Amino acid sequence: MLLLLIPAVAIAVLLGVNLGWQWVLAPLLAAVLLRWSIASLRVLVTDAKHLEGEAGGPAPVGADERTLFWCEECGTEVLLLIRGTSRAPSHCGQRMHERTEIRN
Ligand SMILES: [Zn+2]
């Protein structure tokens, strides 16, 4: 990697001095932006795969228990009727806490 970097820097300096630094900085900026956007998309894809891998589809919550999600930040409580995934929903920018009550 370092052996490739030395001639690349030499070519970049040569281009920058002779043609102007915009010919060096613009492609460099484009490469950084491209790598960043591809990395962001990869995160989205792996997140979706994680959801796909879970067994079974949406399942109704059993009648003998009651599952609530509560938000630590604002105190909102949400009653779960059908469980789609095992992940807790988000509120106020963070995951909600799960609380399961057994009904008598
Ligand atoms: Zn909240």
C-alpha cells in the first residue's frame, strides 16, 4: 500500500504544480465522497439482512401477557399488539425499553 502511495503522491504533486491543484483535490474529494456513500449504503444493507434473517413473520402477542415499550427520555409508553421483529422501536432518537407484564 505504501509502495503504491509514493508514486501516487509524486504524480499528484506533478499534476498540482503543472495544471493547478484543482486537478488533484477534486478527484480526491470525489473519491472520499464515493467511499463514504458506499459505506453508508453497506450499513443499510447489512441492517436489512439482519431483519430478514429473523425466524417467522409478524406474530400477535399472546393473550396472557402484555408488552409495553417505554421511552426513557419523554415517558411515552407504547402497547405492542403484533411483534414484527425482536428489535425495540425508537423514540426520541434512542431505543425504547421493553417491559412485559404477565396477566392473571
Ligand atoms: Zn420519547
